[in-house]
Amino acid sequence: MKASASMRQARALAVLIAVTLLVACEAFSMDPASDKMSKVSSPTSQVQRLLRTRHTTNTGNAESEERSLTFEDMMGMMTAMKSKEAYASELGIATKMDDFINKHAPDIEIFKGSEDFKKYQAYMNFLNVMQHNEDYGRLVRMIKDDQIVAASELSGTCSDTVRVLEIGPGTGNLTSALLQVSPKVQVHAVEFDPRMVEQLKLRFPAEIEAGSLVVEHSDFEDFRFVTDTDQEKNQEKKFDSCIANIPYQLSSIVVSRLSSYMHRFPTTFKCAVLLVQEEFALRLLAEPGNKNYSRLSANTALVADVTSVVKVPREHFLPPPKVDSRVIKLVPRAASTPALPSDDELFSQKFDALLRLCFERKNKTLRALLLAKTARSQYVLKEDTLAEGQDKHQAVTERVEAALEASGLTSNRAVKISVAEFMKLMQGLHERGIDLRPSITRHFRD
């Protein structure tokens, strides 16, 4: 009977040790193939396998433990940009783990019951659970390596920058770095999450009071570069640059709206530095003939030169997403070829309308696409260019064909056509009395 009781106690102790190590092991670099853990003695292969197995199933059971720490506690940890390793190091978890493993069972309850370990455990559980939560997932992914923030800051300062638009500042780590670049820098931060807005106000009260930081609670889709009040006062938000860690689902609209803004203010806007998904970055960087070349590539290249700053592997995020990221830089073209018409504020929308037609079917020629019945509704024919009694549809067909022949693009496909060639075609249509209906989407909203 005593032996049986002893065996039950031993098994219970083994399970307790495994559970205790379960979350704590995240603080160390563990090699699954070699049973190695930095700073601590190595447990058995069996325990390691148990830990890895439990790690995959524990996230669903951790929610109740996470609730013991408030949202503000978590925000404080995130604001300090502490990775799991850094946070564990600050709490001295590694040293305490050493003591625990060396002394074994006698200290297990003491160690597990310590306030520092409970904080660390809650922090770990918070990250594990909340990465899958719609509201919190983005916050968890904001904990990045310092070198990535440094790279963004370095590229985003853009010489002589005074007014910076920051999209999605979150807890304000990058905001803080930008404010330290120069006393002349003013950061205009646009944040959708009201909790983040409050966090920024608590973190930067002096900067907000001094006017060096403006925090605007707004969805970027609804954000207005130029408001009615600004127009009445003849004052426009002429930002010098933009820097952002963009939520991936907003990448397209952010780049499109910035491109439209660059078209309006090519001489005052200096650059935009954005952290985007790798696949999206490759589309922006693509040249004609590249498999990633698309309407997005051409629209962006119309007004900006796009360069890659640094690739950000998924391992640089906590927890790692399923895709890599990249920091890119957009600089307005000093001189477009041919020059964009300065008297047509809707030119970007009209150019986009042409690209929509041309990229609708990548394997079809421009002649087939631009003469299709579905394309005719997008053309606006100047009535004063029609001869008396001339058929309108026939006139459109003849003029589109003539513009294609003049530009040498009749048999070409969109994926191999440069922006300059698209511009030449656009000009050819215009000279023949044909305009395009501007794209009416949120992407071109001021």
C-alpha cells in the first residue's frame, strides 16, 4: 500500500515538474533534435517530448489563467517591447530554473508559486492564446526585434523630414523612436483601436501637449488627408513622409492612397517606409515581365520608385506568422516619363481604370481586352469630335484601334508593358477624343 502511494506521488511529481517546465521552457532556446537548453540542465528526452506535445495543446486551456492579468498589465509588457526571452531574463526565471533543477522536488511548489513565475506564465499564456484572437492578434505580433524597428526608423527619417504620418502606431514603440530623431519632427499618428489611442495618450502626454505628437482615432480607410476645415482655412496636411507597420489586410489600400497623395504633392512628400507582407512587397517591386507584375505594380510605379530596405523573416515576430515580411521604401519620382498632367486631379483614377481593363485577363492581348463589349462602358467619347451621323460605337472602336497601333501595343499583353508605354497609350486615347471613367474606390479617397 505504501509502495503504491509512493508510486502515485512520484507520478504526480513527474507531471507537476513537466507542467511547471511547460511554459518556462519558452524562455530558452531548445533544440528539438538534441535535448539542449541554454542556461539550464537538460531534462530527459521523454520530458522534452511531453513539453512540446503539451505546448501545442495548452493554448486552449490558458485563457482562464490569462484573465488573472489585466489588459493594462499586458500592454505594459508590450510597450517595453519585451520578447519572451527578455521578459524571462528580467524576472530571473533562468536563474530560478537552475536552482529548481539542481535542488529538484523540495523547491517545486515554492518556484511554481512565486509571483514572478506567475507573471511570466500569464504573459506566455497571453501570447499563446491571444495570437488567435481577432482583437489581440495584431498586438502580439507587434513585439519585434529591436533591429527591425531600428531599420524602419533609419529608413523612415528621410533627410529634413518635419511632419511624419504614422499609420497604426499601436503601443508607440516606433512613435517614440521617431520623436527622438529631431526636435523639429511632428508625428501624426492614426490609430483605429481606441485602447491603443488611450495607451498613446498615457505614454506621451508631454509630447501631445507640446504639439510634437498628434494622435487621431480613425480607421485609415476613413482618414482624410485634406478635410473640409483644412480647405476652408487653405491649410492642408502636407506630410513629409509616412512610416507604418501595416496590418496586412490593409496593405493595398494604404499603398494606393499614399500613391494618390504622392501624385497630388510630389514636391513636398519625401518618402514612405512600410513593413508589409513579403508577397505584397514582391508585387510592388516587380518589373514588367516578372510573374509578380500587376496592376498594383504599375499604379505604384506611376508615381513612386520602390526599393527594398530589409527582409524580415517570420522568426522576428512573436509568435511567428506563417509568412515573411519586408520593409520597403517608396520615393516620389523626381520626373515621370512622360510627365503626369498637373491639371487633371482625377488622372490617377483614370489611369487605374485603364489598368483594370488591361490586367483583367493576363493571357489576352490589349486589343482583345480594350475592344471587348465590357470595356466600352468605361470609355467617355467627346461628342464634339464626332462627325455628323457617325456611329458612336464604331467611332470608339476605330479610335481605340488607332491608339493601340500608334503606341505599338496591339498584340502586347499587360504583364510585359511598362508604365511609360501605358502612359503613351493613355495619351493616344486622349488625343483621339477618348477618356476613361475614373475608378471610384476607397483607394483614391483624399
